[in-house]
Amino acid sequence: MTAQRTADARRARRRKLIRLDDLRAHVIAQLRISWTPGQIAGRLGYDGQPIRVSHETIYAYVYSADSQSEELARYLPSRRKKRRPRYARRPRGQVFPPDRSIHQRPEL
């Protein structure tokens, strides 16, 4: 139980968009005017925000359970409901379709 509490506290420290209300409001406002997470992350320093986050942090927040009630994923350019794992994005079919088996071919 002690280890779980420590892990929860460590995770809460890392999640800037949940912890910092003004940063979260700024990111959500930029998402709603059709900015991409990359543009938002690159522009935070110029917009007067003292704390910066990466575009992956913004994507992680958008797809997390904390922001699902606000439906922020629909403001993203790809407009997916949920991100797919890296290696499961495109299922690969067979390279050569089995039109005719080698056993069914005529002999030469």
C-alpha cells in the first residue's frame, strides 16, 4: 500500500496538464481553435506560459480519461477516437495472395 501511494504521488507530480489549471486552460483553448499539439507545444514560451510541455504530453492528456468528458480528441487534425499502438496501426495481410497453390499448377 505504501508503494502504491508513492507511485500515485510520483505520477501526479509528472502530469502537468492535470496539476496546472492555467496551463490546461491555455492548451484547451488553443486546441479548440484548431491548433495542433505540436504548434501548441512550440508556442508556449512565446505565449507567456512559464512551464512548457511536449506535444506528446498534450496528446496523452487528450486521449486520457481525464479529458474524455470534454471530447478534445475531435479537435485534433487526425480526429481519431483513440490512438492505436505503434506496431498495431496497420494490420499486414499476406504479401502474396494465395490465388493458386503450387500443388494445383500444371507440370512443365
